[in-house]
Amino acid sequence: MSQPIQTVSIRVQPAYEASIGPGLLDECGPRLRCLLGPCRAVVISDTTVSALYLPRVQQSLEQAGFTVSAWAFPAGERQKNLLTLSAALEFLAREALTRSDCVVALGGGVVGDLAGFTAGCYLRGIPYVQLPTTLLAAVDSSVGGKTGVDLTAGKNLAGLFVQPAAMLFDTDCLTTLPPAVIADGASEAVKTGVLAGGPLWTLLEQDGLTVDPAGVIARCVAYKAGIVERDPREAGERKLLNLGHTVGHAIERCSDYTIPHGHAVAAGLAIIARAAEALGWTAEPVAARITAALERHSLPVGTEYAPRELARAAVSDKKRRGSEITLAVPRSFGGCILKTLPLSDLESVIAAGWEVF
């Protein structure tokens, strides 16, 4: 029996819905026609994803009355840069898209970030839709309106807050993902479980992602939606969603982005959890349970890069404000806090939780 489609409302301006369930790639055309009407649509994807899913998406859109063209760039984090952004913008211009047309982001987090940024820049903003194809994008990057590209100095340093018109995640995509890519998404799900606590954390400590992936994804999206609704532009509470990311982004940069985002964030989460406990910042033991949940999902809980390397790599982190940096800290399950400290203290904090992997 087919599983029902689960829907989460994201009440930002403008509001939109995230839909999670099987068969949504084939249903995207009629669903988007109801939102946008028949118009011209450019599907932005990467070469890996377009080979898997583009024909189905294009057929669904065309049958619903859309005029469709597609543009794909080489897969990988290294392509999330200003050169690729420029090429995407030039493609939209050659296709003569207008403000009544749309962009469809078909792919993982790199595609979603770049396609959203492209849509937000072109003609000072045209509608776009997120069709994530990875677990990582479904539970995190496709929701909330963050878009962007990397600069030489660091990750996601150029970008816009641009809310999509809709997010549709076809859970059938999970069957095509290698175990390492599933693990990459599990990292962000575990992070969300630590933030949310309660039933979601219980599911992530156990086999929730295996038994009921759509349910876990919907809970993660709902939790993030609540934070985004209260803090759409990351002025305060939304910074909690960066749990594990300061060290995680530093690991990515030290590896020249050869370590995937989710794996780097997992190591960053384990490091900050151990550091918080060692430094007396926690209200209950958290480190052992967090590292066990990460290892349960085949994720790293440490890194070969030394605390000094990581602290230097974190200098360009977006959470930095002058000579200070704000860290999301797991004080308890469902009770994480923001802690601002001098940038000069970051190396010692990392060292307090560092373990080689």
C-alpha cells in the first residue's frame, strides 16, 4: 500500500508547503501548476542527478503545461562557486525567462543552494521550487530559504535568503542513494534530533530513519520550519541550527571539500558535544549518546585535523562577529544554547572535545 504524502506548512513570508512521500517527482507537474500556473520552467541540476531524474521531471512538467528547458553543471561541492552561478544566470537570460517564470532545483544541497541563489538574483528575483533528491537536502538545506555559493575564503559566504514556492521530496529517491550519501543526510537528522529532543531524538537514537524515513524527515522539517518562522533571517534562535557546523565547516575546508558536508558536521557535532561536557556547559550527559547515534548511522565522531588547523579554518565562519564567534552548544537534548566566546578561545574549546578519527 502506498504511503501517504506528509505535508508541513512553513509560515514565512511568503508561506509555502513541504511535501514528503513517494511518487512526487512524477506528480510535480500538476502540483506546481496549481501553485504557479503553466509557465516557462528551467530545471537546474547537476550531471549525476539529471541523468537519473530529469526525464521524469521534465515529462511531468510538460504534461502539466509547462515549457521546460534544463541546465546541468558538473556534480560536486567544488562547483558551488561564482563561476557556476554566472553560467546559470547567463542560461536563464538566453532562455529569456521573465518574472512570471520559474526555476526548479532538482538535486542535493549544492544544486538547491546554487539554483535558489540564481533565482533570487535573476531579474532581482523569480519564483523557484526545491525538488531535493538526497536525504541531506530533504531534512535541511531545501527548507528555510538559505541559498548561496562558496568563496575562496570559505563556505556559503555569498548568498541570499530566498524562500521557495514549494518543496517536494520524493522518498523513492532514497532507494537510489549509496549508503555514504544516506549517512550524510543522517548527520543533519541527528543534529535536529539533538536540538528538538523528545520523540524525534528517540527515533534518531534508534532505527527511525530505516523504519519510517518519511516520518523522520517530516519531523525534522517541522522542527526547522518552527525556527525559521520565528527567525527567518538568522538574527537569533535560528543560529541553533548551526549545531556542529562551525567545526564541521572547518573540517570541510581543511579537507579541500573532499569530506562530505554531513560527515564533517557529524564530526563537528561530536567534538562540540564532548567539549561542552568537558567544559561544564551541559546540564546532563550528552556526548556519549550523541556519538553513539552518529556511529549508529555510520558517521565519523572525530577528525585527523588538529585543533589549531580547525580554529584557523573557522576564522571565515559566518557566525564570527569581529573578534568573537557564536557556537551552538548541546546543553541537553531539546535544550541547546548559543554561547559567544572570543575567537582566541576557539582552539582550546575544540581541543577539549577533539579526538582523532
